[in-house]
Amino acid sequence: MKKDQMPDGRRAVLRLAAALGATATVGYLAADRLAAPDPPTGAAPAPQGAPGAGPAAGPQAAQAARLRPSSYRLQPMTAYAPPAFRRAVPPVRQRPFLSMSGVGRSMVLSFDDGPDPRYTPGILETLRRYECRAMFFVCGEMAVENPDLLREMAADGHVVGNHSWSHPLIPKLRPSRIRDELGSTSEVVERTLGAAPLWYRAPYGAWNRHSFEIGAELGMEPLAWTVDTLDWKEPGTGTIVRRVLDGAAPGAVVLSHDAGGDRSQSVAALRRYLPELLDAGYHITVPRR
């Protein structure tokens, strides 16, 4: 036998070792292909103890799992996805807005305490006749009884604001009560119109720090007024008209009422001073946010 020739016994041993190695390799690859695939995008992993979930098959299986591409790279990071769009919470004010600025020869007409089926329809009819929009700061206890009037306001393009639930003196209330008064009214408006109010006005114009904070938390800005018609005193239609026309100015906000008592003078006064304001070149508008 030549020096470089391998004995038959050794050659047979090497063939057997090679065959066993190939069999083991094929078996490993086959096992890897048949392993459970990564869960589809967005699927939750099977919890421990669930059917089909068993312990790891040893160090080799653990190493193979570490070496496979991680499925999370293909999954949307839903935990960090931006939430559904919500309007940004406004800053906490220390005082309400009293007028509008930078609006040219425009004015805002506002009506508090309603809606009242005895007087609100007449105000809406006059505003509709002259194609003007206004603001209605509603009380929750009135709004919940007259949802159709709320819908009519919104359909005509008017702004529906929050005037508390029962028209209390806000500074005398605990913060929890203030939250109830404002929050309950916002809920009624949102349930009826599909959107919560963006503006609120404190009854009697009596604000405090808590009302500014809670109003901002509810997404609302505070709006007061420039011209007070004092129509709640029932001074007479002519007096109400004169007060509005005397106080007319660019950016002025006029306060009147469509509920809370006999508001027939307020309804009649609007019919007189609105066309005069328009003839004087004023544009009746509502604030934007």
C-alpha cells in the first residue's frame, strides 16, 4: 500500500462521519423552516400557557431565536402613535376677553341664559333675516329642555357657548361644583351638536381663578362684553336700542339676553338696532378659534 493511500477502515469511518454530519445539518435547517412564524403585524404574542406555546427547546433554540430578525421592526409602534386629533387646550387666562381686536369695523352680538322657546326663536328669525351670526351662551338646564333650538342655532352658523348649568355665582362655589356646572353644560351641547363649546361666560360676569383653570381644561376661552344693554332690568325697547348704538365700535361685544325673564323688549330692540348697525357700516360677526 502506498504511503499516501488511506486504509479502508479509516476511509469507512470518515464516510460515516460525513453522512451523520450532513443528516444533522439537514435536520436543523428543516426544523428552522418549520418553526412557528413571527406573528403578523399588529398581532399580540401568545401568552404563556396558551395552546401551542411551550418551553424553549434548549440553548440552540434560544440562540436561533436571538439570531432571527425581530418581528417588532415590522410592527407599527401603536403605543407611540399620535392620538386622535383634539383641539389644543387654551392657556389659562387671568381675565376674560372684553372685545375683539384686529377685526376692522366688526361687532359681536351675544345673548345669554337661553335657549327659551318664548324669545329665542324671535331673535333667530331677525338674525336670519339680515344674514347675521351671533353668540348664544346657553345654560345647561335650558339647553337640555330645548335641544331643537340648539340645533337651529348651529344650523344658522351661530356660536353656542357655555354659561354654566344653573346660572350660579361662580366665586361662591367649590372647584368641584364649578366643574360640574361647566362640564355638564358642555356635555349637553356636545351631545346635541356633536362638538363641545369653545367659549364660556361666567354668570353675572363673576370670574375667579378656578373658573379660568377649569374652563381651559374643558377647552374653552372666556369671553365677557364691551357693551351691557342691561336689558334684564327691562328698561324699555328704546333704551336698549340707544345703549347698543351709543356703544357701537370696532371690536365691541354686546351683551343681551334671550331668557331669564320677560325678554320681549330684547327681541323688539334687536329688530330696530341691527339694521341701523348694518346701515352704519358695521359687520356683525363671531370670533374664530
